[in-house]
Amino acid sequence: IGVAESSEYRLRYLDERDGLSHNHITRVVQDETGMVWISTWNGLNRYDGSRFVCFTSEPGDGVALPSDRIRNIELREDGNLLCLVEDRLFLFNTQTCRFEGLDSLSEAEGIRKMQEEHARAIQVKNKEQGTKRQEQGVKILGTDTLRGITRDYRDRQGNRWLVDGNGVYV
């Protein structure tokens, strides 16, 4: 873990060398137990503050994910995660740590909402918005080491999670 300290911030950079399953991160959320969930292009990662655990589809697990490229996640009120994989929605049960298929038409609204969120995230990557986001990240953290910030999330402990194309700054 790379660490940079200033009088105001302690900055850690987490990537594949720290156990993250892929450096392309699509979303960061935190559940009520304090676990941070990170969707990537190679599975769903759970971070407990010291280590990552990665969840991907497994042969014979009864759920046919089209790939392990998770495009978006959303935390549900019950503590489980809706996961957008390609253009299909799956449930990740945080108690059993298994993916489950969703066939209900009532989930169609969730798919539409998550696809729109994914489309907005892609737009952030265009040059004008990416530059604006980068400048905001630099000003907020008081450092010029941050480049290409695409996501900004604050957890309940007050930590900022800034995602770039190669990992995440905490």
C-alpha cells in the first residue's frame, strides 16, 4: 500500500498488488456493517479495511454470470447487492457470499436505473468532465499526484474513495 501523508490527509493507494481483483473499478459502496464493496472488471471485491476478498462466478454454482465484468452495483435495504453484469441484473447475497439470478420483472426498473448510472459514469470519462473531476480531486486533497479521477465516494467513517483508471485512493 502506498501512503502519502500531509498535515491534513493520510492517502493510501490500493490496486491489484494489494489484492484488488482488477484495477478498473466501476463503483464503491459501503454496507451497514462497514464493509466496502468494490465492483471491478474482474469480480466483486469486499474490503474490510485491511484486505480484499474477491467474488466471481464459479463453475457449477448454479448461476450463469455472462462474465465477471461487473458494471455497477447498488446496495439494497436488506444489505444485499444488485450487480449489473453486462445487461443482466444479479443479486449478490452478502450473507452467503453467492450470486443469485433474478428473473422477476419487478427488477426491470433496477436494471434501467443501473444502466443509466453506468452510462453517466462513462460520460465522466470524456476529456472535459475528466479534467474537471481531476482538478476537483487535486484541490480537495491538496496534492498534484491524482490524475483522472472518475469516482468520488465518502464512506461512513469519513474516508474518501477516489477511483482512477488504475486503482483507488483512500
